[in-house]
Amino acid sequence: MSDPLATATVRLHEAGIPDPVNEARKLDALATEQGADLADLVARRITFEPFSHIAGRRAFWNHDFFVSSDVLDPRPDTETLVEVALSLPFDTVLDLGTGSGCILCSILAERPSTMGTGTDISTAALQVAQRNADATGVADRALLIESDWFAAVKGQFDLIVSNPPYITEDAYAELHPTVQRFEPRIALTPGGDGLASYRVIAAEGPKYLSPDGYAVVEIGYDQGASVQSMFRTHGWRNVACIPDLNGKDRVIRAKAPQ
Ligand code: GLN
């Protein structure tokens, strides 16, 4: 008689899933929680379906967020963006390309007197974001709208946040199968040099910001110099680059032009 946990570990290892021992334990706990068969969960995981999709949730900042293949899976790196946003004063926040809503919901939950708008071009993503707004108790302060960047946005905000698609077309082609198969391409790459979303935010952002408002955007580790110079060229003030916990360039913070 073989031990089901050992069998699971071997199958995960043979499929090339990283850290198979820990992965098998997590799937075993999930099988118990869901009343599912461990072997069935392992069968899904060895196709490189993300653990978060099998579990239906991903921990981010202070909450568990519902995730599916309609949204970018929240990444720990993005908590740096949340941290920078929460270091700034604001009553109103705009989250461009909200996806799962993990950034917007985390920020609103931390600041009970604030309200926010989250946009996405994908209606399927907006449904996920709405579900997360409900689950995190911020739905009465979160407006979720379908919009191609600023296209349907009205009014001005004290803070604009965004984790836009920023991977270059070439780097996207090299991504791990987990990412390509189970996450939406439009959440990851705008194509070309990966900088298209920052061009829109740097150029049009000022119209949607209150005087002295800030934009806080996530970037790829090698985009710090180009994104900072883009914001400076458009007259943004106090442009700064903030590293993530691994010491890699991760966030650009900029104050609205005068
Ligand atoms: N950090 C993500 C990755 O490397 C990219 C997220 C994004 O494009 N906004 O997979």
C-alpha cells in the first residue's frame, strides 16, 4: 500500500512542479477542506494549473481574493504598490485595470473613509472584482466600471494606482507555461516594448488627478529608468522609484504636474 501523500509528491515532482513536498501537503489540506480526492487535485496541478485556481483563492495583503483565469493572479510583489499607496494622503482612488480588484479592495479596506473606482476593459474581470469587493466588505465604496484606461472615467481623484500589463512581447513568449496557459494575456503584456500603458497614464493621468494628487504604478524590474523619464517628460513632480522586498525596482510614484 503506498501512501497517497507520497504518491502525490512523486507525481508532482515528475511533472516538474517546484517544491513538490510542500505542494503535496497544501493540496492534501485542500482536498480535505473541499471534500475532494487528492489524486484529482494533483491531476489538475500537474497540468500547471495554478494552485490559486484549484483553491479558488489567493492571499494578498490582508485578505483572501477569489481568482480565476479571467484575472491576473495577485503577486506578492504588488503588495509594495499597496504599501506605497497607503503612505499617501487620499479620499478618492482610481485603480486602472483592476483585474481581481486586489489592489483597490486592499486599499479601501485599510482606509474606511475613502472611496474608489476600479476600471477594467474585461467584463469577466469586473465580475471577479465585484465578488472580491463584496467579500472584503468594501462594495459600498467601490465603483467598478468597464473602461479602456481613462475612456469611461469621470471626475478627479486624489490617487491613481495601477498594475498595468508591462511585460514585453518577447518576454511574454518566454514566460512559464503556468502564466501563459492560465492567466489572461491582456493582463500581462500590451505587446511591443511593454510601456504602452505608462504612456497613457503619464500623458492623460494629470486630467484625472486633483492638484497635488499622486500616481503610483507597478513596473517591471528593468523599467525604472524609462518609466521615470516618461513621467518627468510629462511634467510630473517628485518622481521616485521604489524597490520591492527583493530589492528590485517595482513601483513608480509621481506627483501630478502643476
Ligand atoms: N509581475 C508579473 C509577472 O512577471 C507581471 C504583471 C504585470 O504585467 N502587471 O508575471
